Amino acid sequence: MAEKKAYRVPAVTRTLDILEYLSKNEEASLTQIHQDLNLAKSTSYGILLTLEDRGYIRKGISGKYQLGLKLYELGVKARERIDYVKEAYPILKELAEKTGLTCNFGVLDGDVAVYLEKIDAPSPIRLNSWKGKRMPLHCTALGKALLAFQNLPETIEILERLELTKLTNRTITDKDTLLSQLLKIKKDGYAIDDQENEIDITCIAVPVFDQTNKVVGAISLSGLASRMTPEKIQETIVYLKLACNSISEKIGVKLPK
């Protein structure tokens, strides 16, 4: 750790301190910045001028410094270049090995969910899913997690378009009932498909969020219903939430302490 610190550049650290300070304060004067950050006035002024020249900060009508749109531009580019599957894969693999359940990562594509990754459980049992498989939203845990964590108007808009096809005797086919369940899913932080899509298969899913708190995907764990005891389900929910937190941290999301 000491060796790593030796390579840190003080000027860069001070620059980042100023940017992070401005991210927490809508605007600030030179005096406020150098006093609050305990920096030399001349050092602060030089950094502020450089950042202003490059578009990372700007002066508002009040004459105080604010964040500039250059940071937004870079943020958008960084977000576009994140490969969520690549970042998630090691975590998904560990999750499947730890739980003994099949793990999927999926995203919303219009009015269906699509599996972008599947990792089989370390057992001879193989579930009927594959990368690229398109799944209904109303009767799969992954689909319900993706649907529930949209903004409510978007959730309702998608729900109105869906045809709630009955796939098993447990499938929810009433939209009001499904909406009530989706609201509960959003409150609880996870979704369960208890043999609603396939007989004898129980699935649990948790959403993954990006830096803007927008759901970008969901992780699910699936197994034989006979083996998914209440204790196993609760344990699985804990593992899923920890995994989603790990993925969020890898893609740069700051989680509350």
C-alpha cells in the first residue's frame, strides 16, 4: 500500500479534490475552495484556471465556479463503453458455484427480457435456457425485476402492452394483480418466479443499476422448486444482492455506506 501511495501525483490529487468538491456544492468561490480544502490560494487558482480552459468547470452568473459540461461528455462516453456482461462474468460464475444454481444475466429489450449470459450450476441438472433466449416479463423473475424497477409510468406503459400468456397454473394473468406484485418487488428489492414460467423451476432475480440509478440488467438464480426451501430462497436473495452490489462497484457506482 505504501508503494502504491508513492506513485500518486499530488497535483492530480488536488485537482480531483476540487472537482469532487464542486460535485457536492452547486457553486463555490476561489476563497471557499482553497479554505475548505486547505489548499494554497495560488495553487487553487492555477488549477481552476486550467480546468476552466479545458471546459471541466465554468463560472456561473454569480462569478463562482461550477462543474462544466465536459465532465458530462466524458461520463456519457464512459457509460457507453461499459461491457456489463464482461464486468459481471466473474461474479456470476462465483455465484453459480457458491449456490449450486444456474445463473443468468439479462436485459430489457422492448417488451421481453433477453439473456446475455448463462452459467450452468455445477451439477448434472441443466435448465432450458441459453444466451440470447428471449423471455416473457410477466412470469419470469428476471423479467419481473427488469419491469418493476423501471420508472412507474414506464412500468405501467409496458404492462399495458403485454399479453399475459398463461404458461403454468401459477402464471399471473391479471394485470392489476401483476402490478401489485411489481410494486412489492420494487419495495423488497428482488423478484421470485415460483413455477410461473416452467413447472418445477423456481427463480429469483435482483436488478443491477448504473451510475444514474437506472436499471441496466438483472441477475437471476434458478433451480429445482423441490430444492428451493424457504431457507434456501432467503440465502439466495442475500447472495444475489451482494453480487449486484459487487457489479455496481465494478462499473463505478458509489453505494451508500
